[in-house]
Amino acid sequence: MEKKIGFIGFGKMAQAMAGGMISSGLISPDQIIASMRTEKTRLYVEKQYGIHTFSSNSDVAKAADVLFLAVAPYSYFEVIEEVKEFVKSDAIIVTIAAGITTEDVEVAFGKQVKVVRTMPNTPSLVGAGMTAVSVNDEITDDELQTVEELLGSFGKVEVIVESQMDAIPAISGSSPAYVYMMIEAMADGGVVQGLSRDQSYRLAAQAVLGAAQMVLETGKHPGELKDQVTSPGGATIAAVATLEQERFRGAVLAAMESCTEKVKKLGKK
């Protein structure tokens, strides 16, 4: 791919994205440029990733064919105001912030721009990310394919209509946190039963990984897979019954609703 990829901001998520692009062979380090605040960070990033770095956001905006705005949501409009006169007319602007719509970005630029709204998640750091994508009317099919290739270098990509984007943090953006809590709780249970802490984490994490792979690879309904594990009068169905009594599913649904409501509030600021 012969594109110059720019990042304004280069935190953990941006590092995961750039690292995935480079390790996949899709993009070479000299095709990536990034801006960040401190010289210490720039030196670290240049050494770690072999990319070109700048202190000026506008320097990145001038050169990028695909520009990732990898800053906190509250900084978006300040950054756009800073770079909007420097961005190429045909550049693809990619957002990764909850609650920031393509229309918000268009209004901030004050002109027609190509905008892709994305919501990645932290498993991108290990090449197992899930990124939801929606686009504005200026993005062509070929440009969407370019973005999908870039995002696909560090995980899976799902294209959806933008009206559904506020639901994405709850189901894939923030949900790794719920799963980490479940793994931690399962590991605590293992320790109670006499297993070591390290063994408990490995056993619990691998069980979660395997269960997820079963859903994805078999295509079977999760309920059907659950039924295959629960023998009549057995230990698993006893555990499942306790989870139901303790409102396990209800707690997950309530957590997701809280997450989505917070996302909507962020978008109104």
C-alpha cells in the first residue's frame, strides 16, 4: 500500500495500530509519521517503531494520506482547529473517539472532508482487536477498502451504519474490561480451591479464549454451546443456575446500558 499514514497522538491504541500495520507487512515504518508532545516520547517511539515523529501536529497533517486522530475526545476539536488548514483535500480522516460523530468532524473542519469513524479495542495490542467502522458520504468504496486493510492488520473489522456506533463501546470497545473482571474472579475462585495464582489466571484465560473461539468457529448459538457442557444434574448446570440466581446476565446487560448512556453524554459535550 503506497500511502503515508499519519497519527496525531501516539498513545497505547495508536501504538497498537501502527505496530499491527508494520508487523503485518502492509505498511513499512517509513510510511508512518506521528506527532507527540514530548521529545522523550518521540525518541522512544522512533527507536521502538522506526517511524518518523514530529512535535507539530500540522507537519503530520500536511503529509498524511490517511490521518488518525488518536487524541482524547475532549481534545478533538482543538486539534482539528489547529490542523484543518493543512490537511490534504483528499486525505482520509480516521477518528477513534467514543461519541464523536462524522458530522461533528465535518462541522469542525468547516468543509467537505472524508471521515471514517472507528471504535477499536485494547486487544489490538496483541493483534486480536475488534474495530467497528462507519463512514460519511465522501468515502468511496476503494477508500473504505484501504481503511479496512489498515485496521485488519491488528484484528477484525466490522462495517456498520453510524446510527449504531454508540452501541459499540458497550459490546466490543469497553467489554474487554468486563471479561478481565470475570477472569480475575474465576482465578480468585481457583485460588480458593488451592490452585496457584499463576495457574488460575492461565486456566481461566485459556478457557475464555477457547469459548470465544468455539462461538466464532462453529457458528453455533452460545446457548447451544452452553447446553453441550451442562449435563443433567451435573456440576456445570449447578454453576449456571447460581449465575442465573445472582443475575449474571442482568448485570452484564445493565453494565452495557450504563456504558452506552455515558458514550451518548460524551458526544454531547
